[in-house]
Amino acid sequence: MAATPSICLANINKNQTHSLSLTNLHTGESLNSTFYAEGQYQETNLKALDFLLRDHRNNQVHQIDRRLLKLLHELQLNFGGKPIHVISGYRSPESNEKLRAKSTKVAKKSYHMKGQAIDIRIPGVPLKSLHQASLAQQAGGVGLYTRSEFIHLDVGPVRQWGV
């Protein structure tokens, strides 16, 4: 049986601020956004993050799981706040199926389609270091894609692949 994610947003300290600095590599859009402050989620900023992480193939927007945003925030803190480069955020079922037709590495029931997965890299951070920090979070799935130079993160069951 898989372990459950250890990151629980119910345990966010109300005095904390959670921010992200992201660049979508497919659209060229960047965003510096505080999604949690003063004890509450910042809905306008969450919507902006959802839009930035939309399916760039058809512009479909989906709500991104707040646990995933929290995980990204923690990773970004681990690496000095360096901006995260996003390869893939939300993926519509249509886009997922098209990608599956081209590659055996695309899951039929991908967490990307639920807004619960993201593929990233952080410029200047060795991929192996990012991978190890992600595994240490014990917050979901972590895949290492060295040939494509990114890691996959999701907030599903704790598991790993590509090592």
C-alpha cells in the first residue's frame, strides 16, 4: 500500500506566507505570486497560477491542487527562491491522449489531468539535487527524466521512478 502525502495544508501556519516564482516554458509567461497570506488563500493569485499552469496546447484552465502549490513553494525555498521553470502543468484529457499516442511514458490516468502534477526544472540547480529534495518531501510521486532534463511531481501516492 502506498503512503499518503505528508504535506497537509490544514497545518499551514496562519502567519506564514506562501509564494511562487514560475516561468511557463511553452508560453513564455512568468509570474511571482503569493497564494497564501494572512491566514487565507489569495483567490485572485490562485486563479493567476491556474492560468499560468493551463494546458498550453488548447488554453484549458483547471484548478491546481493547493498541495502541489505548497510542495513547489517548499522546493523553491530549498533552492534559495530561484524561479521554477514549468514544462507541463495541467493537461486536458485530449492533450494527454495525444501525448500518450506518441509516448509510452505518458500515463493513461495522469495526475496532470487532475491539476495534481507538474513537470519542472530549476535553472542552476542540478537535476539530481532537485530530484533528491523532491523525494525527501515524501509528498507524492517523483519521476526523474534525465534525457529531457526535468522532474515530475505529483500529490498522488508516494512513489518514484526513473532512478
